[in-house]
Amino acid sequence: MECSAGKLNPMGKTVNSPSQSAALVAPDVSPGTGLAAGPGERAAPGPVDKAMEVLSALVATGAPHRLAELSRRTGLAKPTVHRLLRSLAAAGFAEAAEGGSYRPGPRLLGLAAAVLAEEPVLRHVRPVLDELHARTGLFASYAVRDREWLVHVEVSAPGTGLASGPRPGERERLTAGAGGLLVRALEGASAGNEPEDAEALAKAARAGWTLDAADPGAARRALAVAVRGPDGALAGVLVLSGPLFTFDDTAAGMYAPLALSAARGIEAGLAAEAPPRLGLVDGEGEGR
């Protein structure tokens, strides 16, 4: 979880956490008046906001996490984080580990497993990702948008131990890679200051897929393909990723048709599960 450091609240203290930042700038409605409160007038984030931030930091890569790290990730004071962790641990959502660190608790893991097991989209995604991984040897993942983030909710990974792909639950900024670029392109995001950004967005919107730039300093490269729901709206993004040295432009040209075919397979499964669409019936009994 990234911090939004650099802003000051009305008391002159630095704002670090996302909920604190949102509370400072987001409009609010004052009770009983129906009037929007201006920036800086909104109340501080409540206990639920803070607990959600601690949970998000708790499931980040590298668990278990020490108290100081969780405090840094959330922008919350150590005593606040510690108090929330004790409450979360008592409810089974967190678990104490060695050296005063914490990791996700069994109840949180159980909830996540239950949701993923019953999610209808993932029933169609899993076999497609497994086949795509088997045919390419790369990480194959399915990601969905969460505000300014892209979250990889299902991953089919090589068994080699190479850390060249996402892990389940991993989040990346929409500005960080091929998947985010594709989401921004298809949802009409405006380009940044760089001319090549506008060109990349336009190209991705036309093609329905895109590829990371071959950055020599990057450890991995990714190719992303749009997956649309029965209504034509963007449902998620299918991502192929792997070590940069195995993912040059020639290889990407071979992987793209496979990824596009896999995305169409997921879409076909989603369409088959879509409820029938009711139309108007005219006076002759004909549907239209």
C-alpha cells in the first residue's frame, strides 16, 4: 500500500495514509444540512477505515510484518496499529508471529478462500490460466481494477520458484505496467505529460491488448489482454508475465494470439452464464 505523504491536515500534521488523505480532500455531506463540506472540513478516518488499512498492509508481500513496517505502510501511529492488530487477532483476522511481527489470521484466510471458491468468474478463469501457463511457461494471471490499483486475484505460476510474476492478491498501480495501461486506455483515461503515453493509450484502446516497454532495468515484462463481460464492459485483464530475458518483442508476437484466444474463451464462459435478457413484447406477441 502506498502512502500519500506530503499533505498537511488542518492541525498542521503530515498526512500519510490513503484514508487520511481522502478525508482531507474528498467532499462530504454535513448531517442535517444536505450541504457538501469543503476540503479539509471532513472528520478524521474512523476505526473501520484504519482497520482496513492495517489489513491491507498485513496481506502485502513479505509477511509476517513487523509493527514498524505496518505503521510505515499505513501512515498510522504505532500504538494505533498495535491496538488494531490486537483486536484483529482476537477476531481471527490477524495472528502474532515471531519477533513481535504479525501475519494474516486463519479467519481472514478462510474468508478469502470461500470468496474465491464461489466466485463464478474465476471458475472460467482458472482452467484458461492453467492452459495458457502450460503452453507458454509464463505466469498467467487474471486481474481486476480496484480504484487506482490493479489486483491479481488468480495466478497460474511456474513451479520453478522464479519470482518473475505476480502473486495472488498482489496490487500494482494503474500507471505501473501493461495491465494498468490497458485499463486506462479502455476506460478513457487521459494521457500524461509524455506524448508516448497518449500514443500507447490510443494503440491499446484500438487493439484490446498491450505490452510493457522493454525496460532493461525491469526484472519482468508483461502482456495484457482485455476480458469483457456479457454486457461488453471491461470485466478484467488477462496478464502474461515472465523474466525480461525470455520476453522480447518476437516472443511477445507469439504470445499475443494465445492470450487473445484465452481471453475470448473466458468471455464465452461468462456469456454462457449470463441471465437471459428480457425484451419488450409488442401487441402481436413478438419479442423485440
